[in-house]
Amino acid sequence: MGAPENPKEKRDIVQLIIGWVIFVVGAIFFPLPIPIGLPMMIIGLAIIAPQSRFLQRWVYKRRRRNEGLNKKMIFVRAYVPPFVQKFIDITCPEKYKKKHKANVPLTE
């Protein structure tokens, strides 16, 4: 496996590395009494999520099984950055997609 030729591939690799570093640092800070670890872990996962098929499948399964989680993610979608909105759209279960798209305009 050689070095990536495409600039998008290079950006994706850098994004994955940054996301994992933030997630690991958050996991290290998680047991501290200052609540900084959990937000860092969530930010790291949000950075990793668009490139990780495993994470997308995992979130999709959780959203399909838990309607409350799915409703919260649809509600939060309007208040998050575009790359997180894209992740929420990708992981939306099929039975909610029509309603989801009708209520919240998609942005890219």
C-alpha cells in the first residue's frame, strides 16, 4: 500500500489521525474531576465518523433500535457543523428518512 495520491485521501488520513488523537486524549482526561474528557471524546468521534464505515454502521444500528436517540439526533442536526449533519444523514434509518428530509432542509 503506497502513499495516497489524491489530495482528498491525504486530507481524510490527516482527519482520521487528528480525530483519533483527540479521542485518545479525551479518554485519558475522562476520569478527571474536570469534565473535559467526554466532550473531547465526542469531538474526536465526530471528526472520525465521516470516514469510518464501522462507526457509521454502529450508529445506524443504534438509531434503528432506539427511536428516542434517533429523534434527538434529528433535532440536533440543525445546530451542528455540516460534516456532522452529513454523518447524521448517512446514519438515518430508512423509515425516518422521508420525514427527516421533509422537516429539516439538507445542506452540504
